[in-house]
Amino acid sequence: MHEPVMVTEALEWLDPGRGGLFVDCTVGLGGHSQALLRGGATRLIGLDRDSSALERAKESVALWSDRVELVHSDYRHLDNVLLTRGVTKVDGLLMDMGLSSMQLETPGRGFSFQRDEALDMRMDQTNGNTAAEILREADTLTLANVIHEFGEERYARRIARGIVRARANDSIETTGQLAAIVRRAIPYRGHTRIDPATRTFQAIRIWVNSELEELDNFLEMAVKKLSVGARFVAITFHSLEDRIVKHKFRALQEGSKVRLRVLTKRPLVPGEEESRRNPRSRSAKFRVIERI
Ligand SMILES: C[S@@+](CC[C@H](N)C(=O)[O-])C[C@H]1O[C@@H](n2cnc3c(N)ncnc32)[C@H](O)[C@@H]1O
């Protein structure tokens, strides 16, 4: 069962009980959207670049279907989504980044190495190259940089060389093949808590989906859509994402056409109870900015 991360905090900071239009930029399985609607949001627009997520979200918000619109879109096109609906201001924005449990667990998506399956990894399966296609072309230096930067992997160069060597013999088409290449490239250091392939899978996923590209421009565009007193909640799961949100929020507070105030000096993190109940929540960082 999917459980939205830091949902109590999201409701507390977004205060949907005031009513108004809320935008969930990453609707996923609809957990946060459902909570916002239940909490009193008068209207909700939910975006996701993954159309199968929208199918699931539709069920989660079915009770409020007359107040909800789910849109298949990258949140980086939020301005367009709002423009085409004649919306100029919103009363709250939420983004909850990363992968949903559905994406990770549905066989055939290629995000997980727990099963051997086609190496796809696209959140939007209607668009762009799969991980297998990208791995076919990329040179060693690019691979090493991606794995180092997005995976914060110290053995990135070895892994990159391992990928290039392996694909000379046989194309890399499955998660199992990639995981085996990574494990072979990393020196054995006894039993580790996380699988050595985890960081490389994360890096390649971020790359395939261009997850960090234009993120700061998106944040700048999104805060301009807030009405006075409205807030933007950003939940991240990766230190690189959190760094971008932190710096951008600060920069926006210091100099932006609209007046903004960062309400979370330090990011909020899940409480002990939530971390215990929902291990996925453990790396969450929650930041809020308000239009004043
Ligand atoms: C962690 S899940 C969201 C879970 C959701 N808050 C819930 O309660 O069910 C993240 C979602 O964001 C979507 N996503 C990631 N990047 C996106 C982007 N650039 N534009 C739109 N959706 C995106 C993913 O497809 C995924 O469904």
C-alpha cells in the first residue's frame, strides 16, 4: 500500500481547509492529492509525466472527481498547463519528487534490479530514449561523470569502463545485466547494507529522465504562480535535488519580482514514527516557501 510521505506536514503548511486551487506537480498515486481534497481544497490540478500513475491517481481522487483535473505533463510545463486553463494564480503548490512505489514495483519498468527485466527507466514511456538505448551510445567519460555526479559513486570510472567493456560483447538490455556489471566493477567489501548497484541505478534513472535539468527554472516559474499568502512545498529524496531547492528558494527570497519568504530555515524531515513505518520516507527533505 502506497503511503504519501510527510502528508501531515504537507496539510499543515498548505492548509487546504482555506479552500482554493491547489496544484500537485507530481500526483503519482494520488496520496497527497487525496489528502488535499479531503482537507478542503476546492479544486485540484494534478500533473504527472507518467500516464500509468495518472490512471492510479484517478482512483484515489474518484470521490472528488468534479473538483479534479489530472494532466499528463512534465511539471516543467506548468505555466502552459495553467495558461491553457486560464489560471493565473494558485493557492498552493506541492512537489514530491523521485519515483513512486508503483514505478519501482511494477514489473517491466526497469527501475529495479530486484527482477531481471528490460532496462527502460523512463517515467514517461511515451517519450525519449530508454536506459538501454542510452547505454548503447554513451562514451566512457560521460558515463563516468553521470554515475559520479548523480549517483555520488566513488567507483564511477571503473563502472563506466565495465559498461563499455561489457557492451562490446553483448548489448546491455536488462536490469540484471547492468546490476551484474556494476557489482563486478566494484571491489568486494564484505556484506554491505545497500546493494552496490543502487547508486548507479539511481544515477542512470536521473539521467534518463533529465530529473535535475531546468529544476531551478521550474521553481522560479512556479513561485510566480502563487497567490499572496500561498505556499509551495517541495519534498526531495536526493541530496542533489535538495541542494537545488535550498539554493533556489534562498535566491528567490533575496531577489525576485514577487516577494517570498522561506519558511523552513532547515528542511523538515519525517518523524521517528513515520520513518519506522515507511522506510521510503527516511531520506525525505521538506522545504516551504511562501509568497508574501
Ligand atoms: C514520489 S512520486 C509522488 C507520489 C505522490 N505524492 C503520492 O502521494 O502518491 C513522484 C511522481 O512524480 C512524477 N514525476 C517525476 N518527475 C516529474 C516531472 N518532471 N513532471 C511530472 N511528474 C514527474 C513521477 O512520475 C512520480 O509519479
